[in-house]
Amino acid sequence: MAPNSRCAEVSSSVSTGQLRRTAAPQAAPLVSTYSIVACDLHAGQWGVAVQSKFLAVGSVVPWAEPHVGAIATQSYANPRYGPDGLALLREGRSAQETIDALVAADDDRAQRQVGVVDGQGRSATFSGEECLEWAGGRTGDGYAAQGNILVSEATVDALALTFECNAGMPLAERLIECLAAAQAAGGDRRGQQSSSLLVVEKDAGYASLSDVLVDLRVDDHPHPIPELRRLYDLHHAVFGATPRAEWVDVDAALAEELRERLADLGYDGELEQAFSEWVGTENLEERVDGVERIDPVVLNALRTKQGS
């Protein structure tokens, strides 16, 4: 099948496929999971997306550091693979060398699964021979996809193909699409419970004082991937950035509209002060720079809040 038709097929399955819950939970404390670790070298971003029939999977699986790499540790997960793996990557080890060192030092390596992307975009994945079927992984340029206790290998194939077919998409959105495609392809054969999205970029976090661009977790939900997407949309509305060229000039007519809408919401007084108080209430400070020009996302938020 040609690449373009394969991409179209994946896109169709994501848009029409229904999320499924399957088998009853098992008693063993496994992090039965599918995940993708990836990077966008042009944007300087590294990230991990994961879904599992496991409570709060985001507290165990994902690890990432800008210009160092990203790691997913799962299947009888060894959480030390996260900080220890990042330390190895920081020393200059490749993704494969990092996995080799981690599993060589682990007596329970046969039960482990791990995916790594390093600071140069090289990738590697490992599935121990005692990981429960279906278990395995795929690697490609800038990503490693893996899963265990899956319905079939189609879950991991969907992670990989969806990543490859969405090269123009921001990394965070691209990773969510990967999870949705993997679930539509079968997912975890025990069902769904939690999901997580972690994306890092140097100084791109809150107030440019953090490297964490996105860190969202759905700890317990019947449909964790749609809920993760909803949270991401909220995150983007609050912390995203609209190019300044797309901001709207606040002329006399718009200034009067802003005053009226703010007053209806209980924010009276001078426009700049009223606007600043409303922005603080709605946590939109990152999208505001005075009141001479306004981000259209903020304007739409005000109109929606007050009622157009």
C-alpha cells in the first residue's frame, strides 16, 4: 500500500473508529500500556504520550528533558529507567546505548518494556521476552512506539503510521492523534483507564521559567483519550500563542464593546484595569500584552463568557 493511502486509511479510522473497552481487569500490577516517545527537532521539543488500563499512568511512564531525550518505561515498569535513562542520554549515549545499559543492569529485564528517543532524534525500543502478549515496538525517524497486553500489533502499527503521517502537526497534537489511532486499532486488550501527555521545550513553559510545555494527565476515566484531548484544548486556549500579526487592533468601537462586556460581567472602571482583572480571573495572562491590541482567542473567550 502506498504511503499516502496508508495515511488516509489511518485518518479515516481515527475519525470513524469508536473507543472500546474490552476484557475485564487482571489482578497483576502491570503497567499494560501503549506509548509513543518522539521529538520534533526543528521545534526543539521532546514528548511522550501514553494510554493504559492502569490508574494514573502518567505518574510512572513518561520522562523527558529538552535536547536530552524522552523515555517511556512500562510493563512491570521500572521507574528508575526514567531518571537513570535521562542521565545516560545527558552523557551523550544514544537511544540504543541507553536502553542497552538500562536493561543490562536490571535483573528483571525480561519483564520490562521501554522506548527512548535521544537528543538527536535517534530511537530505540525494547520488549523483554516475558512481556505479556501482544507486546512489541516499532521505531522510525524521531519516534519509538511500543505496547504490551495489546489486542494485536495493529495498535503499535497505528501509533507509528499516524506519527509518520502527521509531520506538519505540532508535536503535542501529533501525539494525541497517535493515541486515538492506536485505540481505534484495538488498544490495550484489558480496556482503558488513564492517559498522559508530556512535551518539553527549553524555556517554553509557564512564564518562560520552565521547560515543561505540556504536562496533562487523565488519571481515571472511561474514555481517557477524548478527555486528554479536551484538557489539551483548554491548555492551548490558556497557554497557547497566537502570532502577533493575527492580533486585533482595539479601535474605539472594539474598546466600547470590551467595556460593555466587562461591565456585564461585573468588571467596571477604566478599560485597562477592568480588562486586567477579568484576564486574571480567567488565567489568560500569558495571552495578553496591554489593551491596545488583543489576541483573538482572548476576545472570543470574553464574547463567549459574556454571551454574544
